[in-house]
Amino acid sequence: MSNQIILPSREMPTKWYNLVSELLPDNPPAPPMNARTNQPAGPEDLIPIFPMGVLEQEMSPERWIDIPEEVLEILSIWRPTPLVRARRLEEYLGTPAKIYYKNESVSPPGSHKPNTAVAQAYYNKREGIKNITTETGAGQWGSALSFACNMFGINCLVYMVKVSYEQKPYRKSLMHVWNGEVIPSPSNTTNSGRRVLEMDPDCPGSLGIAISEAVEAAFADEKTKYSLGSVLNHVMLHQTIIGLESIKQFEQIDDYPDVVIGCVGGGSNMAGFTFPFLGQRMRGEAKKPGIRVVAVEPTACPTLTKGVYAYDFGDQAQMTPAMLMYTLGHDFIPAGIHAGGLRYHGDSPLLSKMVNEKEVEAVAYHQNECYEAAVTFARTEGLLPAPETSHAIRAAIDEALKCKETGETKTIAFNYSGHGHFDLAGYDNYLDGKLVDYAYPEEAIRKSMANLPKITPPSMKK
Ligand SMILES: *Cc1c(COP(=O)(O)O)cnc(C)c1O
């Protein structure tokens, strides 16, 4: 019997799912705020950097939003993605649980990220935009956006966190192949970059700094917009195609998960995979009403488990509006763990709200235990996971081991967010026993928290 369960391509979802719809009208998400005026951010704060098509989705109350034909056509290069039963892993663990993974690594750039990159490039193209700027950490997002921009004939300019630019040359090559231009950040091409370099010429960079540079470049030119690969509502929305496909696939095999798991950097793959299930639970339509939703993050950047739920900026230079989210502070620079895609100080406001309201559970793991899980996965299932993905695998394995103790036959499902073919240095370090676990960065977090903006949410104003 084949392990692979693949939908015929006709069954690709044609609408995205918006979790915000479940919260209205009684419990709306807190608005982004302009920190200078202490007022909700207006369109004038965002129109210079995002296309209208994307901004409308960012604030949309609708439950279902049509996926444009042009977007579906490109997604169909690799979608629908397989939902796979990890039988060999189950056997190896000796668990009575069933483990499934949704394989998002089959996209051309190798992760879930092009699901939103293609959609964002499309809306920019439709509005006559010629250039898109962005930031990238490990290079996953930069390569996904370069791929998508190339499909629509838009120029892509990527500010890549300097330490990754130097350590991960092959992601850069991939961006170049897809016509992306790559600049190590902090750079001297922007004011925010120059300011950081003046204070610290050897600064290794951070996602927060790279975002400041990319946003500044978009503000500077009318035909240039900015694109974010995670965190914002429209990104979560575009990623829900993952969970919607999974729901159909589980229907086909007459199963349904007891727990759904995803790793979290800014929250998009986790939200994309789990929000459609969470929505079913919130509407009382889940086949298993007690389905649990678990977010997994690194101990070195423990936003959901150790951060505060407060208004903060999305970037280091405070160019973005402030958002209510779990944060470690916008100038927190996390340790150089290999899961570069999980090194972000904040998290999606929508996911943060769900964690704050206990709809979603959050756990944190050290990188060594995640690599151990990744290598176990590679040796049983054959696929080599991205270091980010290994966090979800660790949590899924731990759930399966709990079932082994209790004898429960649960169905566990996690999102396999990407492959690790460009992250082999981390595997070398792990196999050579050279990988270090970072202690919880208490002091750095305390310092950074002191710089949170003072913002009064509208609901608390008289
Ligand atoms: C970027 C990335 C992540 C983290 O980003 P989210 O927005 O939290 O999904 C996770 N896995 C992979 C493979 C990535 O490239």
C-alpha cells in the first residue's frame, strides 16, 4: 500500500480561509497602531508599502476569499501537496499513534513560503508595481519571493541578514537564478542600515534590521512595494491552503487529527496548517471537538512561551506600525541557531491572540533535541527536514511517545514546512557533536523589553 495520499489537482481549494471571521463581532483583533500618534494605523501608514489587494485582505472580515485563477495556476506547479502517513517513524518509535505530515517541502523553493509569495507578487503586478523589496533570514523567504516575482516579471530586491548571507551561500545562488538581487544587511544602501553600521560595523544583522531596510527602500519609490513573508493577517490567510487541503485529504481517508502541530517563526506555516482545523473547532464543526493545536518554537527565541503580550514594532528601526503580539522586544537579537527562520522577535498578532486566549498551546525546544528528531525522521521516512521543521517533528515525536506510555491511538499531524537541503552545515555540526544549546537569553530579553513602545489600545481608552 502506498504511503502517499495525493488529491487529484482539481480538488485544490479555490478559496482561502480567514480565521478573523470567527472572532467577529464580539472579539475583534486589536488594530495596528501608529506609535507616534497613539491612534490606530490608517491606510496612509500602509499604502506606501503594500498593494491595495493585499491591504484589503489584511483587514477583511470575510470568512472565505477567492484565490485568483492566475495564482492557482502557479500553485498547481506543486499543489496539492501530499499528506503522508509516517509509518516507518511510527514503527521505529513503537507508538500506537498514527503520525501524518503535510509535505510543503515539494515546492520549487522547498518550503511553504511560495504559497504567499505567489499571491503577493500577483497583487503587486495587478497594480502596476515594478519592484518588490523584502528581507530574508536563512534565505527561504528571499528565494520564495524571487521565484514568485520571476513568474510575474517583477524585480525582487532582498536584504539578507548578513550572518546568513555569509553562512548560506547557496540560498543566495538560488535567488540569483530566479533573478533576485541580494544585499547583505545591515548595508550602507539605507539610512537604517547605515545607522546600525555606525554603532557596530561588525553587526551580524537581524530580521528586524533587514525589515527596516526593505521598508525604507519601498517608501523611497512609488513603483516599489514591500513584501513580508510572515506575521501579517494576509500571509496567514494565503497559507491556509495547507490546512484546507489537509482537511480534504483526511476526509478521503476517513481520519481526523487529535492534535495538529507547526513550528513558529512568525507563525505563517503553523497558522496556515492549523487555522482551518481551529476554525472548525471554534464553530463546533470539528470531527473531534477536542482537537488540540500546538505551536513549537526554539528556546533561543522563545517568543510565545517567554515573551510579553504587548504592542511592539515589527522591525528594529520602528518603521512599521506597532502590533499587539507576543514579543521579545524589537531590538532583541537572537543567538545564531541554525533554524534561521525561527529567529524573529515577534509573532503573528492573530496567532498571538489565539495563544493568549488559550486556543493554541505553545512549547519550546533546544536545537540539539530538534536535530535528533530531524535525523530520526531522515533515517526512517527518508526526507531531510529544514532545521525549522525539526521543531514540529520533535513535538510530534513527543506526542507519539506519550501515546506509547498511555496506549492511546491518537492521530497526530504536523506541517512539514520545508526541506533542509541548503542547511547541511547544521547537520554536520550536529553529527560531529558540535552543536550548542543556548540558555534562555534572560538578560538580553530584559534589556530589549525596556524599549517597548508605550501604547494604549483603543479598547482601553475612555
Ligand atoms: C520561514 C520558515 C519557517 C518559519 O516561518 P513561519 O512564518 O513561522 O512559518 C518555518 N519553516 C520553514 C521551512 C521556513 O522556511
